[in-house]
Amino acid sequence: MALADIRSGVRNEKGIAGVLPLLAARFGERFQTGEAIRSQHAHTTTYIPAQLPDGVVFVGSAEDVQAVVALCADHAVPVIPFGTGSSLEGQVNAPNGGISIDFSNMKRVLEVNAEDLDCTVEPGITREELNTYLRDTGLFFPIDPGANASIGGMASTRASGTNAVRYGTMKDNVLAVTAVTATGEEIRTAHRARKSSAGYDLTRLFVGAEGTLGVLTSVTLRLQGIPAVIAGGICGFPTLKDACNAVIMTIQLGIPVARIELLNALQVQACNAYSGLTLPEQPTLFVEFHGNEESVRLQSEEFGTIAAECGGGAFVWSADAAERGKLWKARHNVYWSCKALRPGYAALSTDVCVPISRLADCVAETERDIEEHGLLAPIVGHAGDGNFHTCVVFDDKDPAEVAKVEAFVGRLNARALAMDGTCTGEHGIGQGKQAFLPKELGGSLTLMRQIKQALDPHNIMNPGKIFSTP
Amino acid sequence: MALADIRSGVRNEKGIAGVLPLLAARFGERFQTGEAIRSQHAHTTTYIPAQLPDGVVFVGSAEDVQAVVALCADHAVPVIPFGTGSSLEGQVNAPNGGISIDFSNMKRVLEVNAEDLDCTVEPGITREELNTYLRDTGLFFPIDPGANASIGGMASTRASGTNAVRYGTMKDNVLAVTAVTATGEEIRTAHRARKSSAGYDLTRLFVGAEGTLGVLTSVTLRLQGIPAVIAGGICGFPTLKDACNAVIMTIQLGIPVARIELLNALQVQACNAYSGLTLPEQPTLFVEFHGNEESVRLQSEEFGTIAAECGGGAFVWSADAAERGKLWKARHNVYWSCKALRPGYAALSTDVCVPISRLADCVAETERDIEEHGLLAPIVGHAGDGNFHTCVVFDDKDPAEVAKVEAFVGRLNARALAMDGTCTGEHGIGQGKQAFLPKELGGSLTLMRQIKQALDPHNIMNPGKIFSTP
């Protein structure tokens, strides 16, 4: 098979046929080719059709990863890292076939340096597992994308979520990674110092690379002290724009809010139905503050004043963990609450992010767009970052409906770009957003392709993601 | 001239001879080849001997930069960006000759988006000029490396400095850049959204690339609200280790200190002499808090308790701007205060950074090393980041003394690496630290070279920095 063909994304049948028996010999029961398992590894919470890998290796160590990559590199066969499959843009699909590397048996905490507020973990551990492990140390890992995603997956999509407004994204919270590159070699991008100017920032290059430059084998993370007091609450607003304005003022005044999530009326309705809440069905902010008794009180008073100025209702707040837990669980389940609005249909989560000053306009125009075109699409957002999602629930078997949804997504992303924003705040490009990347970054895409070609000349590292052909 | 020769760093005499008249024709008076000006553009605050460029273009726009790069690319002639020349590792030297691109006429503030807490500037503006410009907006740009460096230079070395403990480094505060790449094309790495997962993080790739991948033409920065109250103070300690322990506890307890700088007794002595202070000559912390009346009071009380627990003397603090200004001016002048200890001698500033838990050990061992080997080297550090500098003042004409200094630097960097740290927290690799990069990052260096070769195949973008040959 010619290199050009491999590059252009054709299945390398001969290579795949060659590598399967070698993987079976090397990994035994830990290598699986049954269709159910392969299906499961292409299945994601996404509208994108599944593309199955040819086999799945359940790796247990960095050496295993090196062995898989080395064998696949010898045969020019793709490798596709798999954490929990919660990515939203087809990142675990295998468009050219190849081998899925499953990290569910590679989730050790390799070290916790409590005094340095950092830890090093294997990529397969999920954020909830990590936080359970850390509980006794008084520390926690703050990034929370909603799904109980794996740390490796979160690093690879540059995930963020509800806490990013205070603690930053994966870009800010990964100190270093080790990764197996396309040659099968394992490299380390940095050590544990809080900062370094030692050459190119390879850590940040791997964070968000979606596995297209290498397979992560460990991730070193910054941790935070568990706040003495966590308090939160909700506040309803007459209009979406009023709610956005409250968010904008909160951010502009520098109130160190830990979470500030926006739900439109339809999203509140969906949450009420799915999670058994009884919230008034109006634009609503879910807010959380972290600190001590005094600072949390101060923050919530300041926020209450802002909310009132923006026409908000009473700010109902609570430091009770159980009550808070119920609200945030409902927030985490919005994707499922949306799907439940029209059971059996597909759901597509959009992900634009705009400068905070444009948030109110962008959300309001988008809600109007949804109404005008008769779409079913609740809105929820990490409003403090200027990032919001619409969850479009639609019949993916009906070409007319699909076309309508695609047109909507095109208008939404164009709207965000026109406001100096991005088509993806935290989900990544994967397969689903490739059409928008050149519109957003133009000539920069040439550099990305040059880097991809330099580091992975045979295009075996999660091919078909970010760019369909490098 | 063969490509291999250009790559290996030989002067391309024919190319240089070819490009000089073209630059003269294009830029007239704005192109200078006099020796005084060329010398000035290779002169840096460094121990590294000057290597002069063949000419200097005073660019006024991104189009000018594109024109210089396009002409130089046609002739395979190096381009070396020049901000203020305050880099410390020979970053503005021209080892293969070539054209220095001087940004002193390219320092416009292109836009300030006060409501989004960001601004976009041309690379030549210095941090002090930017903060003067911003004053009326109530915003400021916090990164402060001491020198009044240009923003382009600060981005290119991934600079940080005294405020990084609270506000992060350039990596955290650059939202996007535009850059002219080796083909003469101008690219934009991102837009103004606070976060994005749109492909590889090219912003972070250019930040810290030392001009080796492209020439910056604009930088979009995050800004901060000017704190309502800024208060600071000093505290002396019986031993360096006690002072370090106070820093470690402050960071571990999450006190949001804005600055926490460590000076050893010799450094205090040097500051007293150079800046007319009368501080007790003992290990001392300079501390600053940002917030409102209440939060600053709380922070300083908490710090006072920690300092006392660590054996510190009275914590003398002040919210008086003039008094604070005098202290911080002395802090900013430590480089010159060290040079003044032995006028006419060379000074070399080291830059290790270690995990905070190792700071006390690393500083104490280093001070002992300095004493044992009879070196003159005050210690000052951004202790809250685990980053400290020794300023070695030595006779660079005496081979024995040079050898002694080189051996010390080797031991110091090895000590930091053994503690999971880095040889450079904020100065970059440049020419001076190249020997340590492979020791620190091993196989990662291969990836850096691959990226360099992919993006700059003729090695014309600031060649000889980070790696001597790519």
C-alpha cells in the first residue's frame, strides 16, 4: 500500500491483516476483536455514525502502549486511544480502521505530591475516581466537564466545564504528560516545576491534540485545596439577556465565582422533567462559590446585588451539600434531559465560545434562531467563560431535519466567529467540526498540518481527527 | 550555498550580500548597517559575547515584517526579532549573521476591550508603556519580569517575574498572537474567546519559541482589574531555610499573595548599597497583597502568622505607594546591584525552578555551594513559584574563574533537575542553556527539532536559539 494512500485515509487492509495476529500473540485475552466490543469502542455520546476499530487492546502499562504503537507503526495501522467514550465529536471513531487502545485498566495514581499540590496519574482514571482517591489529602482536581470522563481524554480534548471560570481548563491544569509518539518512543514533555521556559511548550501541544500526535501514558495535574466552604444557589431572570448581563458583570467585577451556569427556560423545563426538580421555568443561573465562611458570604452578597440590578429574582442559596448536589447532578445530566424531550432521537451538542461582552447577544440571537427555525434545542452554558451549548434533538433519519440542523450549526458557528469567538470551547474538533476549523483559523491550519506530518508522517495516530487528511 | 550548510549554521555570505541592497531599497533610512547600531542590537544584559547582525530594519507594521521575512526567505538569510534587548541568554544574537528586526517603532495598542479584560498590542510596546496606556481603564497587565521588556520579547521567552505567583506567566496571559512564518505569511493562532479547543494550541507553541518559529506581529493579552488596595511589606528571617518555609506554607495554604520575593543576606546587602535602603542584612521576603481593604488585611494577617511560626521577625507592612515603590524598585534593580558589587565584571543570572516543596533544600544547598567555591553570587527569587536566580559576578577574562562559574551552573542545574525542576523558569534557553535542554527533556527534544524543521526548513527564524542546529 502506497504511503499516499495511507495518508489519504484509505484502510490499509494488508497492514491490518498483518498486525492482528501479532497483537493476539502479544496480548492474548487482552486483545479483543468481537463486534460487540469493537462497537462499544466506536460508540460515543454523539450524532456521528460509529466507525469500528478492527480490534481493541486493553493496555495495562506504558510498555503495553509502546508495544501496540510499535507493532501498528510497523504495519502503518492506525491507533485510536479510548478513555470512557464520552467525547462529543467522534474522537474515538476509526474511519480508517485500526486498533483502539482501551485505558480502562490503566488508571493508577502514580504519585500525589500533596505539598506541591500536584499528582501524576495514568490516563484511564476518571475525574470522579481521582477525586475519590484524593479526598483524604484535602485536595481535589477541579476540572469538571460534566461527564465522568477519563483524565487522558480530558487532556486530549482540552476539556473544561463548570469550574473552568475559576480554575481554568485542562491547558492550565496539566503540568506535564508522558506520551508514546508515532515511533513507539515514550517522551516526557516537562517536569513538576510550576513554570518553565525550556523550549517549545510540548505539554500544551499534546493537550488538545486529540491523540493525533501521540498516545498519552501519564498526566501530571495541578490540584487545589478543597475549599473550607462551598455554597451555591440559583437565581431566575425575566429574560436570557438579563441573566447573561448578570454573568458579564460578575466576571467584569472579578468576583471569583467557582461556577456560573446558564440554563434557558426550555433547559430548566427539561431538567425539571428529567431530574425531578421544581424550578420556575425561566432563564436561570446556577452559581457556586468556594472559599471560607467570610469570603463566600461576601461573594454571594456581591452576586446577589448584581443579580438584583439585572432584574433577577431572589437569589436562593445554600451551603447544604445534599441540596447543592441535587442541583449539580441535574446540571450534569442536561444532555440526557434533552434527549428525554424526544426519546429515541439523536442529540447534537454545539459548543461556541465568545468574548464575555458578546455573550448576551450571541445567546439571545441563537435562541431566536432556534425559535424561528422550529428546532428543539435547549441552551445551557458555562456562561462565565462565554461558552454555551445548545443540545439539538432531532431525527437523524430524516434528511430534511438533518439539513435544517446542519444549517443551524453553520449559522451558530459563523455567529460566534463574527464575534471573535470559537466554534469549540471545550469539545474539540474531532470529526464533527472540521469544516469550521479553516474558517476559524485560516492559515494556522497549514502549521497544524505541518506539525502533524512532522510528528506522525504515516498518519497512524488517531487519523481523521482535527483534519480528515493531514 | 547548500541547504545542509545553511542548516548547520554557517553564514550564508552570498544570500546576505544579495539581500542587503534589496532591504536598503525597500526601507531606506529605516534600514541601518552601521556598526554602532548593529552592536546595540546584539548587546544584551548577558555574559554571552555579542554576535552582530548584518543590518537592522526598523519595522513599522506587520506588512514591513512580512516584507523583511519574504526577502530574507528568498535569500536564506536569518531574521532575528529585537524588542528591548533585555533577554538573558543571547536570544538577540546573530550567530549566522542576518537581519535584526527592531520593533521599537511598532508599539501601538491596537485595541482594548475593557469589558472583556483583554487588549491587542504590537510586539514592541513595553510592559510599562502598556500599563501607562491602560491606567485610565482601571485595568493593568500584571506580568512583570523586572526589566521593562517588550511584550513580544516577553511572549517569546515565556517570561513571568514577580507577579506570576498570582497571575501566571505569559503562557497564561497571552490569548492569541499573529505571527509571520518562515514563508512570509501572517497567521493568527486564535481569537478572543477565553478558551478554545480548536486544534493544536499554536498560541502556546509561539509563546516561548524565542522567535524560532515565526516573528510575532501582534499579541492579544488578558488584563486584570487594578486592585482597590495594594499593600506590601517585608519580613526578615534568621536563615534562608526559614524564609523558604514561610513561602512554602503561604503557597500551600492557598493565600493569594500577589508577590513573594526572597532575597538572601548578600542580596539585601547589595540592594542596600545600590538602592540606598537600610534593611537588616538577613534573608528577607518582600511580599505584596492585592484585593480590597478587607481581603488585604486578612491576607497580611495570615501571612504574618505564618512568618512568625517560621521564626520571622516583625512583618513590616505598608499600603503607602511611595514606600512600596522604593522597595520594588530596589527589587527590580537587583541585577545592577549585583554588578555594582564588582564593577566592570560580567554577571550571569541563573534561573532554576523547582517544585515548591524542594525550594528550601535547593536554595540552601545552592548557597552552601556558592560559599564553598568562593563565588560572588547573591540569591533572589520568585519564591512562590519555586523559581530563584543567583547572579554570579565574575571576571569573564579569567579562564579559571569562567571554568569555576560554568561548573557551578552545571551543578545548580543538575540539582534542580534532580528535584524534578527545570534549568529555566523564565529566561528561556537561547544560546546559553542549550547544553541543559537534552538533560532536562531527553527525547522531547527530537519532537522540538521536528517541529522546527517542519515550520522553518531553511532555519532562518532566529537560528541558533534553543538548539544550535535544528
